[in-house]
Amino acid sequence: MKATPERLEARSAEIGGGLTIRRALPNRHRRTVGAWCFLDHAGPMKFAAGGGMHVGPHPHIGLQTFTWMIEGEVVHRDSLGNEQVITPGQVNLMTAGAGIAHAEDSAPGRAGELHAAQLWIALPERERHRPPAFRNYPHLPLVESGGFGARVLAGSAFGQASPAEVYSPLVGLDLSATGRATLRVPLEPSFEHAALVLSGAVTVSGEALSPGTLLYFAPGREELALRSESAARLLLIGGTPFGEEILVWWNFVARTREEIAQATRDWNAGQRFGAVHGSPARPLVAPEVTGLNLRSSPPGVT
């Protein structure tokens, strides 16, 4: 008998530039889905000149940031010297490893639109101190079936593999329909999975789902049945249960309080992470580390 899916409500948070997002992970009832340890859904929204996303330079350790752009454009700049405009249909994947800093900004001086998902992937112990890196992936496999277009963002599905380089067994799919559609999505039974509607409404294996709720499925399922009556978009993530206890605080993923405290001191002292040039936004200040334990939620994560 299959376990009943868990419904986890996202919470609203504000990041740079007055942009309100729905934060689905981490959730007080569930911290990770596979190695995915963070999921923000931004938009869809339209903004006036000067608005949009403006997240000033800030550091990361122990994770990969994974940005999926659906509408609009954002400029990524990092301390390795990369400057990349991410446009709809592309993924930006930044591997923080031992430490990197970056900024994300909508184009200044003009109105625009924004719809995106930003996720983090916790790096396993054997990889979390690796050198930092950044890649943009403009071409991702697309499979069309039953009225749905299934874009393979990470891992493998429908006989297709994403080129995105990750370090844990996982999957990420963008599933979109322009009207009435049905699709059976094959799953890896050893993975846990979660679905988040980004627009419209989708019935997922009998569960009605709309934006703002993350639907979690325990390992053991071989497929999910999707049905939409009109235009809709769904994000499906999954992976092998991570199996390592992680500490998430601000923009850091680590294993001990001291690692977090040291990263905080280093960033605020202008050490270790390097400089990000060209962002119009001010650098962020790392908050003081207080009351930190292995079940802390990240305050104001970006």
C-alpha cells in the first residue's frame, strides 16, 4: 500500500528588490527531498523600472544553487568573474563547494517580468569542499506526450538525461501544458519526490494541487498520473533520501555550528569568498549566528 502524500504549505518571504517568493523548502515538517534542500518559487510577476530581483553579493558554502528561468531575465555575477544573463528555458548551476559569492539582478532601468524557481542541492560530504564552479545550461531535453511538455532539468527521465552536473542521485522536471492534458510520469522507486505547481492547477495522482502547496511522495512509487484541464505548469523534484544531517543557516549548508560561524566571520570581514563586481545592489551582511542547531530554519535565505 502506497503512503498517503504529504501536503506542505509554502510560506511567503521577501528577497532583494521587494520581490515576494513562496518558500516550499526547507519546511518545518520536511527539510529535504533527496539532496534538494531549498526551493523558492518567484512570480509570475510584472515589475516597473528598477523593480524585479536585486539580491546583492552574498556567499555560499556546501551547496549548488540551481536556477530555472521561466519568464524574464536575470544577470548572475560571481566571484570567479562570471557574468551570465539567464533567459527563459535555461538553468544556471553554481557549485559553491568550499566557498563562492554571487549576485542576481534584474536589468536596471526598465520594466519587465519574472517567473523562476531557485533551488539548492546539498553537496554530500565527499564533494562539499570541492572548488567552486559555474555553468549555464541553455539546452535541456524536452519530451512531449499527452499534451504535456516535460523538460528534464536535472538527472534523467523519459529516456533523456540533463547535462547539468550534479553530485547526488536526483531528478528535476518542468512539466507544462497549454490546455487539457494527461501524462503518466515514470519514477525511480528508490527516490522520494515532491511536486509544486508553478501556475494553473494540476491533479497529481488524485490530489488537486495549486500554487503554494508542496506535495511530497515517499519512496516506493513507480509513477505519478498528471491531469490538467487548462494551461498549467508543475515542478517535480526527487532523489535518494539524502542520509546526511545538514545544517542550513542563511546562505550556508554545513555540518557544524563552527563551520557556519567561521563562514559568517569570513564573509563579514571580506575574506575567503572573493569579490563580486558589477552588481548595482549592495552586498548583504551575514546575520549573527545565534541559537543554531541541526534543525534550524534559514532566516532570510537568498
